[in-house]
Amino acid sequence: MLTVTGLCTERDERALFENLSFTVNKGQLLQITGPNGAGKTTLLRTLATLYQPEAGQISFEGRSINAGDPNYCQSLLYIGHQAGIKAGLTVKENITWLCALQGGVPAAAPLREGLRALGLQDMQHSLAGSLSAGQKRKVALTRLLLTRASLWILDEPFTALDKASCDWLTQCLYQHSGAGGAVIFTSHQALTLEGITTLSLGEGGHDE
């Protein structure tokens, strides 16, 4: 699905990674690991075309991509480390707005299911600014149930979630990969998930 060849990215005149190459296949879960400052978030933002690399190529389904590539953007769901929601909008309005950024409007049934699954059904008319960090994260993650994107890029998606929500998110990742989608994600939490490939930055490792 995704092929990265010879990628080089710098921040503050320092190379975070050089000549980085890897592939992500359909049905694959890839966890990016490494110490703080290794470039995990930068890599995810580069894959999402929010940063431009100094060198290298990113190809999606055999075709080289560029920033703003409409076909790639429609196939991609990126959720960053910050929840990215608007404090002045309600929970429901935020979800509708986030889906609209990808050119869609959430159907009523999946939206109700997403709110129920994450325990947000009684908060849908609450302003997002009044929510806790974990609740804001849940609002952002509701998009996983409402998107048709085949490639998910998630930066620290487990942050601030309770155990039940972590279990729900884990199930979402497996369901998406089982349906032929792919997930690239980072996590500071110690995960004991089966069938995940890891790519280590700053440590020179790539293992199963």
C-alpha cells in the first residue's frame, strides 16, 4: 500500500533520520518506536504530507505522492497527538466538522454508534472546551468509525484513554487491518498486541 524510499528529514538543521526505507502492506499494523526526539511525530506528519522531506520518495499504491494529492488525501486519515477539536463547538458539531474536512458527512447510525462506543452519547451537545483530555481524545477517535480511508496514521492514539477505551481502540485497529486497511501509529504505552510490526527510529532496528 505505502512504500517509503530513502527518506531524509531534518528539523532545526539536524537530521532526524536519513535514507529511511520501509513498506506498509494492506492488513498491516506498523508501530513506530524510538526515544524522544528520534523523529516519530515528524515521520508521521511527513507521511501525511504535512512536512516535506529533504530527500526520498513516498509512494501510495504504486504512485508517487505530493502534498495535497487529492487521491492520497481521500485514502488517508491522520489524527495527530493533539485532539485537534474546536473548544467552541459541541461534541457532535466537532465530529461533523472533522468528517467534513475529508469531504463527508457522518451518517446518523454510525455517529450514534461512535458516541455510544466511547461513552459520549450523553455529551454530544456539550461544548468540547469543557471536556477532559481523555474525552477530547475520544471525540477525535470517533472518526475511526466514520471514515472510509484505507490508511490510518495515528500519533499517540492511546494517550489519556481509560482501559475500556484502549480496548475499544485496539479492536478498531484489528478490525481495520482485518478488512484490508493499514495502520501506522506511535505509542509511549507498553502494548502487548499480536501481529504488529515495529519500526525503530534512532536505534537502527526493524523487527516483527
